[in-house]
Amino acid sequence: MTITGIAAIGAGLAAIGAGVGIGKIGGSAMEAMSRQPEMHGKIQSSALILAAFVEAVALFGVVVALLQG
């Protein structure tokens, strides 16, 4: 099985998108925790769940891109 250039670009874009998404989640969570320290636990658990969703979508994108190639 060979991976074509388009599939590799698609997989790379999915990985870059996941990195940007998780970075945005982490930055926003840190800002929210600094504004309301008493909500630390709820914000942290929500950010962790959102990061897992972003990773799942990115993994799905990588798999689809590689299967198309």
C-alpha cells in the first residue's frame, strides 16, 4: 500500500488542525482558571473532554485521508 501525496497532505492537515484546536482549548482553559480559580476542577475536566474530542476527530481525519490514498 502506497500513500499518495494528497493523502499525506490531508493527514498532515488533520494533525495540524488538532494541534491548533488543543492549543486553543488549553489557552482558553488557563485564562478561565486565572479569572475564576474556584472553578478549576470543572474547567480542567471540561478542557480534557474537549481535547479528547478534538483528538478523536483528528484521528478520524488521518485514517480517512490514509485510506483514500
